[in-house]
Amino acid sequence: MLSCPADFSVDLFETATSQLIHHPEYNSTLILRSETFADFDAPEDLRQLNIPRIEGYSASRNICRHLLPRRPGRDEGLDQHCTLYVPTDTLIGAVHPALLILTPIMPSHGKLPYYHPTVSHLAFRYLLSEARLRIEVIPLPGTPLGLGSRLYRTCLALLETLHRYGWGARTHYRKRVLHDRLIAREEYQDLYLVMRERYKYLIGQWNEVTDPLKHVFEDIGIATFLMLLWKHSDDATSIVPNDSGIVSEDEPWKCWRRPAGGFIDLGCGNGLLTHILTSEGYAGHGIDLRGRTSWKHYPAATQSQLHVFALDPTAPELDERYFLHNGFLIGNHADELTPWIPILSSRTGASGYLSLPCCAWSFDARFDRARDKTYAVDMSNERFIASLNLGADGSTTSGFASYRIWLATLSVHCGWEVECETLRIPSTRNWAIVGRNHTEVSGQDIKQRIENILQLVRQRGVFKTRRPEGKAGDH
């Protein structure tokens, strides 16, 4: 079908193809992931597996994988053999694999899923004598092969991907952004698919002027992450519902752990995140300066948990209706409240918090790198900076990178161990900071540090609690 120069040596071919084998989702948005269920030395008799024998090559390894579709209601999964071959040409003396053949195991109904090209075999070959990469196929009958065909475009994309992986192996490329540091990818994706099916109907019932595709799937992803984060929190700050009883296999999260003091969604906006969590049995509240059109369209159980409320984080006492001991604070693009989240979490004895910063705010003004100083961690602490998983080009000089570092050091200053995750949500602002464990600094010292911040903000006199909007502002 296609070939191109190989800008890397054959000893990196297996490394490059390993990415293709274990991460097919990088090349197809219709594939969720692959799961390997067998990995063994290829048998001498390949015919029993419908794997081809290739003249001049010896099969060395066979990986059996199962492809999971991103939309299981539309596409089926598929089992596939991924067979690596070593050249047997003794003149060249090759010892590294130079050929990978993908062989789908045809379903009983005889039709491949849409995301798989209509071929019985697809091969990636490293031509040793020419130092070229080549893609070859054995198409199913009737498959178009022209330059404008779907198969040609698929092969072109696969060739480009293989070349990129090989070049990345040669240049020791390292991903700047790492996902799934706190929650396993498989566990997150499996629950997300369930939650997406349960709440995708909201797209057609959206009552805001914002993009429903972005906001619905974004909040489904955040809710999924929180449910799993709480599930794996097994300390005294979490509880298992007393009335869990016998739980349906379709809803195992009904007996998962959750914050003992419930959750509070600060600046909840359209209230969707609060609605999803409430609908799935999680106790909590959402507060915002004004009600949204969408609030009155939620069920009564959700409406009762959404409140118009102006929060003053500098107040000597915080409203105990919302800030319960061992509660969990959520700041989903909370803007001005973002820097206050670790402070509020410490002040109220929260079990933890999740914050997804968006606009860069300090305590009473826009964040300014020259004015706002870090707290407990020096900027030269490279190990700490690297742990923040800032992404991009790895630089810490951009405004948003500096802001995230400032938030992280502020969290440490307030007594929280910092954990960071890049969430799998449709937003460019998907970097999250999580606090769920305390540092070894004494509680009295943390209390004094926070009081110093509060006194500084009060003395400046710039911070003003915004008045609730709408009818709530008249009370």
C-alpha cells in the first residue's frame, strides 16, 4: 500500500510497534483501548491460528489482544493476533523483529467492526536492505484500494504513526503529560462509559447557552473521577452508606465509599456535576452566586441541593450548612474561589478537595507572578515541580504554569500533600490538583499560617464578598 524511509534502526522497530499494539486508541477515536489476554512465543504451526507464514521470516512472538470500542452500543469488540517476525536471512544476520502482522479473528457473523479496516491481514514491515517502512494488506473481497479509499487513508495514518513512534524511540521522546496517576485508566474508562450512557440524554435537554457536548461530557468525566477517588479513600474521613444493602451489579457504586461530610461544589454554575453526584446517591451541595436556568429543570432531589449563596472565605466562621467536618470541596473552574479551596479545606476539617483551575486568581486580584509569592516550596525544587505534571513543553515560565505551581505550594503551605492528575475530559483546562492527605506539619502551625493569610487579605481591604444575584440578593 505505502512505504517511507525509516529514520530509525531496526532494533527500535519492536519498541515502535509496541505502541501500536498496546495503544490502538491513539490512531482511532472509535477505539477505547486494547487489553492483552495472551502473550507467548509463536508456535511452529501458525495455521491453527490463521497466522500467515512468511518466506524469509520466522514468527517469534504472538500477542493476543481484545479491542474495546469507545461506543459499545454501536460497535462490537474484536480479538486480534499481533505477530512479530524475525528475518531468517543469515547474510544480514538480523536478530530483531522486522515485521508485525495484525490478524483479526473474524466474528461468527463474518463482519468486522467499522473501526477495523476490511482486511484479513495488515502488515508493518521494516525493509532491512533499504531502511524503509512498508505497510501491506490482504484485503477482503470488494475492498476499494484507490488513493481516496478509506483503507488507503487508514494505512497512511498508520504509517505516519509508526514512523513517529520509531523517531520518538530514537530521540528518547518522553510524554510531557501523564494521565491516570491516581486512578487506573481501565477502571476510569469502564465507569465513564456507564455514566455517559446514563446522562448523555442531557445533551438534548440542555437549557444553557453554552455548548452541551463540552459541558455534559466534561462533568460526567469529573463525576466519574470523583466517584473512583472516593471509592479508594478508605480512611476515617469516608463512609459506606448504611442503607446500601443488596446492591445491583449494574450500580456497584451505591455501596462505594464517599466523604463522611458529603461534598460541596463551589461555584457550581449550571449544577450538572452536583446533579450527577446527587442522582448517584452522593450527599452534598452546590453553591453559586446566582441560580441558572437549568436548575429548575433538574429533579426535586437535585434542586434541593443547589443554593444561591455568596461565600466569604475570610469570615471568622463559615456556614455549617455546607461546610461539614470531613466534607470534600470541589472547585471545577471556580475562578476567584480557586486559591481559597485549600484554605477552606483546612479551616473546615475537610477530608480533601479537587480543584481544576482555569482563570488565574490570587486571593483578592488577578494572579501576578511578580507580586504573588510562593509559600512553602522554593521554585528551584525541581523534584517537586516535576511531580506537578504541568505538561506542555515542560517549561515553568508561562503564566498558567506559574499559577499552578503557586497553587501547589499554597496547598503544601496549608498542610496538604499535593497530588496532580490530568483528567480525561474535553477541556484544555483539565489539570487537577488533589488534596486528600495531610503533611506532617502540626495543626496549630497550619492554623497560624492560614490566619496570617486571612489577616493580610483583610488588611489590604480589596476583597469584597459579591452580592448574590437575582431574588436571593434581596434576602
